Amino acid sequence: MSDPEEGDDAGDLDSGPAAVAGDCEFVDCAVGDRVGRVATVTLSRPDARNALNAQIRGELKRVLDAVEREGSGVRVVVLTGADEATAFVAGADVTELRERDATEQRRASERPRVYERVADLRQPVIARINGHALGGGCELAQACDVRIAHERAKLGQPEINLGLIPGGGGTQRLVRLVGEGQAMKLICSGELIDAQEAADLGLVDEVYGDDGFDDRVYDLAASMADKSPVALEHAKRAVRAASRMGIDEGLDYETELFVGLFATRDKNEGIDAFLEDRDPEWEGR
């Protein structure tokens, strides 16, 4: 269930986020193991199918803080669950929910929660949905920028079965992804849907079986990581604004971000590389 809560050298890139993850029990981070400049952040609480308790949420936020820090070298994040858990995130820790009263839950629901931390991360985040994404796990996937699911995955917001509603953004982000009617159906019924139906609705973007799943996740991550980090950040901010602003306000915001890139070295480098028919060498400024 959901729970609202409280350089190219792989060795150099690895030192920040990986070192922080090294002190975590339930969150791992590897930078450049599959693709340079890509951090794979893995939730690993297999005994509870990666259920989000206070500890795993706190650890994830600390690792993401390290990913975002200047000098981490990370341009793209892949967020996933450990395969041995057979889940992306199966929900929140229901035991924690049972023990809280309204005052305690209000305190735990103060933002920024882990959902906002993922959504507002400077780098694009790809959800590698390798298994069930339910309740808070579905909301965590919704907070990511792109969702790629394994065909075995199931998704849903079953909080209604506990006498609750989604509290990690599901009533807001899900509507923006699939529309009000489909969101109402999923939230009010608590029904689970398979990955292909989720793709048909727009809840996930692509679905693959064993043969193509990881190849697609990391091919996409690589294509993003090959771009200017400052342009990636501006692109994410502009696209995110589309669901938060009216069209005129959004167009003005896009213009400001677009114009701002004309003051960067990467804009000049990108155009020069294009005119000279060579690969750009991004500085990230």
C-alpha cells in the first residue's frame, strides 16, 4: 500500500553515491556498471518485497541527494527493485501504517517525501519496473520520468482495500498519466492490472520480456546520458511544467529555459560539433 512519509571514469563517478549507499541496508547504487554516467539505484528489502518503510525511504533520499550533488557525474538514474524481491516495490509497510494515528501520519506526510525527491531530481529517472508496483510502489513509478516494465509486472493502487486512499501522489499523478476515468476505476476498485494493460492506459511507456527488458532500459539510459547534462535538466523541468501550469504560463516557462541555454558553453559546443560533424564534448555548463 502507499505510505506518505517523512566524469567518464566509473571509479571516480562511483565514489559519491556508491559510498553513501555502502552505509545503507536496503538501497544500493552502482554508477557506470552498465552505462557510463548512469546510476542504477536498487531497492533491496527482499523479505518484504521492497515494501517502503521509514528506513528504506530515508536511505533512498540520502542516495538521491548524493546522486544529485555537483561532481557526482551522474546524468541519468535507473530506479529499480532487487530481482530477488520479485517486485519493484510491493507497497508501503502496512505495520507502520497500523501503528500511526492521524497526528503521526500528518507529520510523516510532510513534503518533500521520497516521491517528490524522485520527481524533482535534477537528472531524468527511468523506472525499471521488474515486478509488482503496488500502492506506494506504483506511486514511486509514477514519480519517475519514464516507466519501462517487465511483462510479468503488475501495477495498481489497492489502498481502498485497507480503508485508505493513495497518499503518495497517486490521486494526482495517476490522473495526469491515464485520465480521470481510468484513475478513478483503479483507485476506487483497487484492481491490479498487468504490464501490457498499464501500457495501453499510458501508466507505463514500454513493456518487454526477458530478452529485451534490460537492453531497452539501458539503451534508453545511454541515449539520455550522451546528452548535455544542463540541457537534460532544462528539458526535464520544461516537460514537468506541462502538467503543473496552464498553456500560456507553460510556454513562457519553456521560453525562459530555452533562452537560458543560450548562455551556456554546452549550447555552443553542441552547435559547433554538429557543424563540424563530430561528437560533442559536454562541459555541463
